[in-house]
Amino acid sequence: MYSNVYNLRSGDRYKAESELLQAIRKATNNTEVAPKQKHVRKIIVFTWDFKTSIPVWNGFQSLPIASDEVSSFKGLITVHKVIRNGAPASIVEALQKTSYIESLGKSQKNTGWKGYGILNHAYSNYILAKLEYHKLHPEFNGCFDYEEYVSLRGTYDPNEGYETIGDLMSLQDRLDELQRLIFRNFTPSSNECKIAALVPLVEESYGIYTFATRMLIAMHRRVDGAESALAPLRDRYNSQYHRLRRFYAECSKLRYLTSIITLLQLAAWVNDPPNLLGDEDYIPPEMGDAPNNFAAERSQAQQQERERLERERKLEEQKKNQIEQERLAIEQQARELQRIEDERKAIEEQSRALEQIQLEAQNKEQMRIDQERRMMEQRAQEQQLQFQELQRQRMLQEQAQLEQQRHLAGRIQEHEQQLAILNNQIALDKETINGYNQRVITLENQLAQQQLLQQQSDNSKNELIKALQEQLEQYKQKYESLANLYGQLRQEHFDLLAKYKVIYAKAITADEMQAKLTEMQEFVKSKNLEISELLGEKEALRREISDVRATSDAQINNIKSEYERMNLLLEESTRSKELEIQALSTQLTSQKSEMESQLNKLQDSYNEIKSNFDEVHQNTANALQEKDEEIAVLQAGMDQSILALANSQKLAKGSQSELQQRLKELAREHAAKLLRILDSILQSCSDKVDEGLYDLFSAATPGSAYATPSFVLAQIEQISNTSTTLASAFSSYLVNPEGEQTGLIRSATDLSSLIVSLLPNVKGLSRFTSNAEEYDKLVAAVRDSAEAGKLFFAKGKSEHISKISVSERPQEISKINRIFQESLINLSPFVEVLVSRETGGTRATQANEDLSDLVDREMMNSASIIDAATNKIQQMMSSIARSELSDMQLHINDSILDLVSGLTNAISQLIEAATINQKEIVAQGRGSSSRANFYKKHNRWTEGLISAAKAVAMDTNILVEIADKVISNEKTLEELIVAARNVAASTAQLVAASRVKSQLYSRALESLELAAKKVAECTRSLVSVVTELSERADAMNNPNKEQDAQKKIETIKNWSSYEFKANEMEQQVEILNLEKNLVLARRRLAEMRRYGYHEETI
């Protein structure tokens, strides 16, 4: 998928991937040291530069990391750091490589003798647990850098917060088990690699601890009854706190670890964990390298919190406004009641006044007033009841509003969770749609490429048809010219017969007639022979023309059939791509409907999960109780084990002397075992040298065809240095047999490998030797060197060394090294003699030299000459003095060098294609015979092939030299055009020579013709550009050209008729002279070529 992604920095990408593979190889070597930070940093920076870690995983899988336990452990450390500090996509892409991570843990699990097998298994399990946590909680980054927004979001829902904190603590427990396992596997030496694994564990444990602390404090503030509900998490947190404090204390004692990272100050960690119930402002102690670069996320979380508080404030204001309106309504009703009461009092006062004025009507009026008073009291009571009912309704409304607010808060939380799920699902849908869009674009690009390839194939076939037609026309012209020549000779023959008759009639004497008759008969015989030869050539040409016609017709028919077949294939591929695109669109539609149905199912599954939570909580409580019982049983068993251990220690004191004796015996057995292993390795090295000597003198094993004398000299020098290193390692081992043997073993295997590789290379130098005696001396010298090298392995065994005193053993090794160095010194002169022959290619052709070797040599010489010409062009491009030339001259020089460079590259590809085609011709045509017999059988074709290869090399070299002289103004642009056309002619000759014996529809021949076409295109481009540059240079050199032409036109207009006719005749005479000189020059050129070809054939 990623190989089709177009990147503006594709060149940088290829270079970065190459450097990435080198960094992975160095970071995961089998040396028991920590991976260098610069290599790990380069891998992490690559993921940030290109926003992907797929090339990192491809690099890991391409190397044999799993075959070595140390490499596997260092690979797990590097993978852990990439997941932690790499780009965000690293975690998502690492989830797809869990099987590879698991394979690193399973490799060398129980077989590693360095003790890394169990560490690899535990480390891989921890990385898989970490990836599983990030899969369940994608809001946490790989480093667990604290973010307040993530903490608040994780504790917004108490149930989700409880699960998140529990998963964090589970991951912390896995980390604690891994670090304790690493400490238990420490050895007295070589612990640097294991300590390096503690670096990411220390940083990650601090991030998990910070999140757990802040989230637990937030949970205790938010959850009602948190003291009892969160007691299991609190107890678990306290135990982890003490283990983490001990972990940091042990790490602070490791000097290598403290030199890499800054650990926590243990003084800031009190013995008791922080109070999660009341210590709301608690801040965990900071680590020196603790990350603090997420201000943007923190400000975003604070902004969202402010928006939430603003919404709550608005709801509170709405509730206050509603209560205020209800209070105003109640006050208005109270004022109405007060007004009624005032009216009642006024009426009573009026009644008392009326009692004094109207005593007579008092009873009647009193009855009426009492009745009205009762009515008013009843009305007041009703209004009082109504007021109480309003107050009760207001209280009920407030309670309903509070319940509605709580319900609304729960609904908001549910909607936020659903929104997060939908956002994640939408992101996945977008990624899926983008993937399908990318696939559609890829398919369209493939379709366009197929159409382009089809068009190119059609064009090439059309050009081939045109070339065949042109060739057919050439054969027709040859046939017509031969027919005309035959007619002329026949007419001459008839004329001569007539003359013969006249001379015979006029003859006077018989002697004269007999002499003239004999002369004429001989002349007629010669003419008859010429006529018969011409007739034979005419018949041969006629047969050749018929063969060419048949071949061209067959080729045209085949091309037409292939063209029709390609059209059918194109139509079928177009239809299949259209059907595939339709299927993709249908699949996208169905997936969209499925996702909508899944969204509906998510709501139902949430309700089921919520109901299952209570059941899981009850099961957890039961499991905790069972664990407490098991702990009690284990405690009793531990007490018994302690008693048994005390008894065993008492018994051990009595057998301590026996144990020491046994240890001494084991040490002696171990030393003897190491000696046997060393003897076996030395014997294997000696056997390897014997096999190399056998291949040296075996006729069935050829020497290296690519070896050169200079390379063999460099190899001899390397062998000399390796033998000195082996002698030093041997002497050190003999002085201290209980020391390290790895250096000795490595030097011995290196020396044997170098000697074995030297032997076929020296055998391959036979093509540089001038005779058999020189070759025999060279082989004898290299055999003596190999035999001297075997002394290291034969006399270094324990059975030979044990017979020599300890003080004389280093002297014996030095003596062997001196003998071996002398043999190498004796070998070097024989190789140095051949160095001078290396520069001139292979040795000159002898009278009995193999023709196949001659053809190969000429093709290689041609390729080397063209490579040298290409290098010369590059040197010329870099050595131009730009400050001394004008802009126009610089442009001309750069254009010429670029075009000549492109032409030499095309010629180099042509030579390579011709070599491949020539090998294919020989392989298909020789049958059961040898290559030399095939070349001897077709000697004329072989000579033509060699001549064509030489011509290509020579013309290319001449082209480069002329280009150099054109730039330095020693040659003209017309000479450069002639040289380019000569290159095109010589390449056409090489293609024709290769095409003669090629099979029809050969892939090698097609490649050769394409290369020839490219050479022709480059030649045409060079000729056209040089012609244009020549005209432009002439225009620059003659700026008054237009004015001169205008003046000439005006002069011609002013001529009289006589002057015009005279000048016209002068121009015609000049044209005739030039044409005559041109014909003569062409004849001289033809004679020169004919003579040159004759000399080459001789």
C-alpha cells in the first residue's frame, strides 16, 4: 500500500529508508551492550518525518533478529521506545504487528545460554499488554504524559473512570513484574543491555503513577461514598506506591542508568502514600526528564471546562429568574388580599358610623353587613388556600427541576460517550473510504499505464513495419540495379560477338585468325563466367527477396494478430476494472448501511454492559475474598519453607568442603570442554582450507572470472593483518587459558575464510598470465601460503600445545606467524607482475586463443571504453570555468555536455543489451557443441560482431574527444555532428550484426532494438540541438546579418538585367563546382571505407 504513495520528497524517502535500515541493523546487533541512542533516535525521527512506522517494521522483519537472543532483546527495547516516542500512527500500526512482537518473545525462550530467553518472553508480553491498553484507551499517548483533559474526561463517568484506573494499575503491575525479573537476571558482568531496558520502564512507570494519582483524587471528589466504593483501588494504589519507591531506589544505585536519565529525588517520596481523600492539591514529585510540552492540550481542556461551567451558570440564572417570577406573582396576590382586608375595615368603620346615625335600620343593615363579611372571609380563606397550593406547586416544581437537571446531566454524559463513539466510528469510516479512494486511484493509474504501454507497443510495432517495408524497398532497388547490370553485360556480350564475326571475316592469315580467335574465346569465356556469377547472384537475391517478403509478411501478420490480441486484453481489463469499481461502490454503500445499524446496536449494548457491571463488581468482591484466603494458606506454607531452609543451611555447613571439591571438579571439566570446542573449531578451519586447496587443483571448479590482480593484492594484505591478529589472540590465550576465547575463535574463522576466498581468485588470474609456466608458479606460491596458514590450526590444538612448555608456547605461535608472512611475501611478486596487464585488459590474443573468450573480451573492452567516456564527460561538466565564459557560451557548453552524456549512457545500455543478446544467440544456437565451436562455425558473423563492437567504442571515444575540443574552441560544431552520425551508424551496424542470428520475437532482441532506438533518438536530438546552437552562435557572431541581407536585397534590386544575368550564371557555376567537389569527397569517403573494411577483414 505504501509503495504507491506519491511523496514530494521521494528521493529523501529512499535515502531515509536506507539509513533507517542501517540504524535498525546497528541498534539490534548481537553485541551485549545497550542500543546506541543515536540509532534509536534516528528510527523515532523517521516516524515523525514521514508520519508512519511501516518501513520500521519492514526493516525489523527483514533482519534475522529472532535468531539471536541478544538481538531479540535489543529489538524489543527499540520497539518499546518507538511505540513510546514515535509518531501517533506508531501505536496504531504496532497493533497490526503483535504476531511479530510475540515471535520475538518466543524465539530462544528456553535455549539461550546468556539468560535473555525468559527476559524476551516477559518483555514481549509487557509490550503486548501496553498495546492492548492503548487499544482500549486511545486517548492516552505512548509516553503516558500527563494531560489534565484526559484525566478529567476519564473520571467524568465514575464507572468508566473505575475501569480506566484499574487497567492502569494492571499495566503498572505488569511493569513491576518485568523490572523485578530484570534485576533477578543480573550477572556479575555484561549488564549494560539489561539496564538499558530499565530506561523506558522508569519513565513509563512515572507517567502511569501520575495519571493514577490525579484520577483517583478526582474520583474521590466526584463520587459520593468514595471512601468505601474506591477502597480496593486505594489499597492497590498504596501497595504500588511502596513497590515503585523501592524500584526507584534500586535504579538510583545503577551508575549507568543515572548517567542516561534523571531519576526522582527519593527525598520527595515520603514513606506513606499521599492521602487520596483529602489531599486535593497533591502534586506528584517531578522527574528530571518528565515531559512538559502539552500546554495546547491543557488550554483546550480548560476552555472546555469553562464552557461547561458557563452552561451551568446559565441554567442557574434561568432557574433564579423563574423563581423570581413566581415570587412576584405571590406578592401580587398578597397585595390583593391586603387590599380586600383594608376594604373590610373601611366598611366596618362605616357601619359603626351608621349605627350612630341610623339606629333604626341597624338590625337590617347589620344582617346585610354580616352576610357580606362572611362572604369576604370565605373569599379570603379561599385565597389563602390558593396561596398555599401555589407554594406547594412551586416546591414540587423545584424538585422536578432538580430531578430534571440530574437526569439531563446523565443524558449529557451518555450523549458525550455516544458522540465519542460516533466520532471514532466516523474516523474509521473516513479511513476506510480514503483507503478505497486510494485503491480506486491506484486502479485508474494502472489502467492508464496499461493504455500507455499498449500505445507504446503499437507505435513500436508500426515503426517495425515501416522499417521492414523500407528494407523491402532497398532489396527491390538492389534487384533492379542487378537486372540493369545484367542487361548491360548481355548487350556487351552480343556486341563482342558481332565484333568477333567482323574480325573473323577480315582475317587474312590463318595464324592471325587463330590467335585472335583464341583471345576472343578466352574473353568470351571470362564474360560467360561473369554472366553466370551475375545470374547466380541474381537468383540468390531473388530467393533472399522472397524470403524477406515471406518473413516480413509473417512478421506483419504476427504483429497484426498481437495488436488485435492486445486490444482484446485492453478491453477485457477495462471492463474488469469498471466492474471492480462498481463492486467497490456497492461495497461502500453496504458498509455504510451496516455502520448505521451498528450505531443503533451500540445503544442496546451499552444498557447490557451497565447491567453486567454490577454482576462483575460482585464477582470481583468474591474473588478478593478468595485471594485473601489463598494468601493466608501461602503464608503458612512460607513459614514452613523458612523452617526447612534453616535446617538445610545447618546441613550445608557440614558439607561445605565437599561442595568446594565438587566445584573444582566442575571447573576442570568445563576447561576440558572448552579445549575440545576450540580443537573442533581449529580442525574445521583446517578442513575448510583443505577443501579450498582441492578446488584449486580441480579442473571441474573454475576460478573467479571477476578477480583482478589489484584486488588479490588487497586480499593478501588483509590476510596478513588477520594472521597477525590471530597470533596475538593465540598468545594472549596461551598466557591465560581461563580468559576469553571469542577473539581467538573469531580470528581463526576469519583467517580460514580469507584463505579459502583467496584460492579461487588466484585461480581466476590465469587469464592474465602469458603462459602455463607462469600460471604454475603462481598456483604453487598460493598453495605454499595456504599450507603455511594451516600450521596455525594444526599446531594450535591442545594435543600439540600441551607438549610444549608454557614459556615456549607464545614463541611457537610467533614462529608460525613468521612462516606464514614469508609465504605471503613470496606470493605478492607473482601477482604484482600481473597488475601492469590489468590496465590494458586481458592478455593479447594468441594464435590458439578461444574465440568465445575473444568475443567476451571485445564486448567487455567496449563497455569499459564507453564507461571511461562517460566518466570523462562528467569530469568535463565539473571542470568548466564558468566565470570566464559568457552566458551564451555556458549555455552551449552545458547543452552539448548534457546531450553527449545522455548519448553515452544510451550507448552503454546498448552494449549491455547486445552482450545479453549475443549470449542468448549462442545458448540457443550451439546445441550440444561448445561456445568456441559455435563461433568457429559462424566465423564471418563473429568477425562482424567484433568489428561492430570496436566501431561503437571507437566512435564513442572520438565523439567525447571532439565534444571536449568543441568546448575549448578547437573544433567546430559541424565536426561534432559528423561524430554523432558516425556513432549512430556504428550502433546500427552492431544491431544489424546482432539481429542476423537472433530468434524471432526474442525478448533480448526487443531490448536491443529499444536501446538502439534510444541511441538514434539521442543522436537526432544532439544533431538538431547542435545545428540550432550553431545557427544561434552565427547570429550572435554576426549581429548585422539582417542589415547585410537588406543591403544585398537593395543591391539586387538596383542591378540591371545584364548584371542580374551575369551574377546568376556565376552562382550556378559556383553551385556546379560545389556539387562536383561534393561528389569527389563522397567517392574518396567510399574508397576510404572500402579500404578500411578490407584491412579489418585481412
